[in-house]
Amino acid sequence: MLKPINELKKIVENNPDSCDIFHVHWVADIYPDRPDELETSSLYDLLSWYEKEPLLTDSTKPLQLKHLPFWLRRRQKAPYIITHRMINPNQSEEQKEIYYYQLLKLFKPWRSELALSFPGLTFHEAYIKESATLPDMVQYHNNNIHISAQDEKMDAAIKERAQQLESAAVEDDEQGAFAGCAADNIQSAMHDLVNAHSAATHKEKINSAELMDDYNKLNSDQRRIVDTVIHAIFENRADPADSQWSRRYREKSCDRCTTTHCLCQNNFKYSNCGGGCSYRTGS
């Protein structure tokens, strides 16, 4: 990372050829340059417990870096929490190598990254070989695996719940769509019923008018026969199909078709009334 612009201006003014334009990096600069007293300290320990302090000119401090003008001061209270990019070693072979490379880099002491592995071995194989002498690395790995497994279970549960909610939403939408269709069918049925009732009422009015017209066209004898039969029906004296009045009509009437039509229409009218109407004809 570049130094602030004010410092860069001073560097350019005082020493234009200077390469000291970057902040020192803990991993790339400070850890490899640590003092011999911390030779066996891991990068994880150094990052957790130490602060870097600038070294004044012509001064001496404990734990001075070998080349850089800094010295290391140990923290007195709690260590820093070390964070880094989390990698799942189960995703691919490449991710697996990166994961074990990070573990070795954090817990195996080194001054050059070339010392992290062995010739002909992968980082995973180097991790297995170094596990016996680096128990902190193994513990850190086990904790990571446990946390990763918990995270994977949680992710799976979240995905499953999301799928359930999505399926439920689709089901509700489908039911809503069918419910709308059902409502439309009910409305259509009611509309058809109203239309049918209106048509039936209209037809009955027409039939009644035609019946009266046909009755008025009968002669006196035909009217007497019709009136007698209808009176017998209303008084429950006889079945109009078998009564003597019906037989007399069949014997005497000269206009049988017209009279029969009137009788049938009047009889039908009576039957539909359920016996409770007071149907009246002309005298």
C-alpha cells in the first residue's frame, strides 16, 4: 500500500530516487525480517501479539527488525483476532491446495515462502507431514472444519426453507387462480339461471295469452265441455283423462283438435299450480 501523499511529497523532495514509497507489509516485510529471538514464532503468533514501532535513528530497542527501522512491542493484554479469506477445501483441488498453503503459512515458521513445502509434495501432503510438530495448526484446522460444516448445514437449511417458501407461494398462486375461475363459473351459472327464469316467465305469459285466445275461439258447446272438465279437475271429482266429461267431449265435439288443445293447456296450467290456484275461465 502506498504511503500518504504528504509523505510521498517529502520523499520526492529529499530523495527522488528512493524506493521507500510503500508501507511495510506485515507478511511480506516484517515477519521475514523478525529478530532471531522470534525465530520459532509463527506468523499467527506475531500478528496476534506484537505491534511494530518506528525505530529512531541511533537508538536501540529490544526485538529490533534485522533490516527495517522498526522494533516489535509485545501486547500486554489480549491478542488480536486474526482474520483471513475463508476457503472451502472441499470445493476443488485448487481450493484445497490454497487452503493448506494458508495453514502452513500461518503456523510453520518461515523466512521465505519456499520453505513452506517440500520438493515433490503438495501443500496438503506437506500439511500432513508437519502435523505432528505443529499442534496449533491441526487444532486451527479442526476448528475451521467444524465451523465450515456448521455453515454448510445452515446454508443447506436456508436453501431448503427458501425452496419451501417458493413452492408454497406457487401453490397459493395456483389456488388463487383456480378460485378465481370458480367464482367466474358461479357468476356465469347465476347469470344463466336469471336468463332462464326470465325466458320461462316470458314464455308462460305468451302461453297464457295464446290459451285465452284459443278458448275465445271455441263455440258454446266446446266451451261448456272445457268448463265442465276443468271444474271437475279442480273439485277432484275425476281424472280428466278418464272422466265421463272427457268421453262426452270426444263423442260430441266437432272441433276436437281445438278443444283438446284447450283442455291440455288448462290441465297443464292446473298441474303446475300444485292444486292451490284459482284458475278462472270465461263463462
